Amino acid sequence: MEEIFITEQELEYFTDIPNVVCEPTVPYKSQMSFAEAVKACNGITLEQFSRNIDEAIRRLIPNP
């Protein structure tokens, strides 16, 4: 087996692992509510999805 030598700088680099990988670059902003996050990604809530499904079923199978 071949011996591998590393410098003190390399040893420090590989053993000194930072606790934080990246500091935030923007100030902390309060988290969005669920409704705001849904609107931000053009999504719909479970309640809206349920209403849409009910409406679609009623259109396909109308009540007599």
C-alpha cells in the first residue's frame, strides 16, 4: 500500500467542517402562510380541489 502525505493546510481543510455552509444573503422575512404559498405557485388548496371535482361530477352526471 502506498503512503499518502498531506500538508497541514490540507488536513485542516478536510477536518475543519463549518457548522453553516452558507450565510443568508437577504434579511430574514417572515414565512408565508399556507394560502400565500399556494397562491405564489399558482396552486389550489385541497378545499378548492374538492369543490372543482364535485362540480365536474355534477356536470357529467346531473341530478334527475
